[in-house]
Amino acid sequence: MTNNNNYLKIIFALILGCALIIASYILGDFLYKSRQEKTITATGFASLSAASDIVKWRLTISREAKITNLKEGYLQIAKDLEKLKDILIKSGIADTEINIQPINANPVYSNYGKIENYSLQQSIFIVSKNLELIEKSALNPENIMNQNILIQYSNLEYYFENIGDLKISLIKQATGDGLKRAEEIAASAGSKIDKLISARVGVFQITEPYSNEITDYGVYNISSKAKEVKVTVKVTVSLK
């Protein structure tokens, strides 16, 4: 029994010794690389001011319908829609740009919680590159109102058509700015940049001009035609 115990102790000692040797090697290798591969991290920034080239006009018309005659209400709002389309097309908006949504019927309650009537709502939206034409129609709705069409909701949204190309251009600029900052930091320490190790792109902040709105998940302001687009890129470089 004593011989067995001694044998087990020897095996355990050998295993422990090997583990210590391996751990020491890994730690030493890590410390060596840490000393050899000196790095600098810097954050680059890029921004530009640009005007949107796509506009989306959301528009909702409505009609009150008696609970006893919903069919008549649907017929009336259908006529309103045809009049509206005719006005828009005559103003220069293409029929293919007009997108029609289903009718919604919302109950109108009395003071006692009983349904008295229904509010029928017909929504459409128009997507166009002709911003001037759409803005003129949206901001001057007299032609629509003169046809006894009730506009319940009207809103303009502004977008970029080639947002992908815009983002790529800004990422390049921000990366270049980050490398320049890294070079300045390295120079102040008497070193030079060797190579780019990594570049991490931040979220895009697309805001109205002179806005300080920033969020962790990014911003895409659609209410303003003029926009400011900003992005940061965090670069890590090794030193010679």
C-alpha cells in the first residue's frame, strides 16, 4: 500500500510540474509579445453637410360615417380618393409614385361609451425625387381642400437615395483622420506607425444642421431636408 501511495505522489508531482512549466511558458510568451507589439488607439472623425434627394409625403384623408350607413361612408371616401389622385396627377406627380393604403375604420364613442359613428381614414404616400414639386403640393393644400376633402394628417420625410455610398466615403475619411491622429501621438513619443491592426466603425449620426443629438444606436433624422452626417472610426495601430 505504501509503495502505491508513493507512486501516486510521484505521478502527481510530475503532472504539477508540467502544468507549471506550460503556464510559465504561456505567461512569458504573452509578456514578451506585449513588450514587443506596442500599439496606439486613436479615434477619427468625419462629417459632411448634404441636402436630401428623396422626399416621402405621407397623407391621410378622412370621412365621418354613420353607424347605420357605413357603406355610404366607404363610397364617399372612395370618391375623395379619386379626386385627390386627380389633383396630384394634374400637379405633375406621376401615378406610379402614388401608393394607396387600406381604409381604416375607427369607432367614435359617445360620452356613455357607446359607438355612435365611425371615422374612415384613407392613407397614401408618395416617394419622389422632385422635392420642389412635392413640397409645393404639401405646403399649399388649397386645391385639395377646395374639393371638400378633409386632410387629417400630412407629413414630409427626407432621405438620401445613395446612403450606402455616402457612408463608405465618410468611413474612409474618418479612418484617415484616425491614422493621422495616431501618427501625431506616436511622433510625440518618438515612435512611428508600423501597420493598421484594426478599425472599428461607430454608428452614424444623421441629424438636422447644428444639432447635438447623439445616441448609442445612431440617429437618422427624416424631418429636415438639410442634414449633417457624422461618424467615428476607432483605429488601433502597431508601432515600429
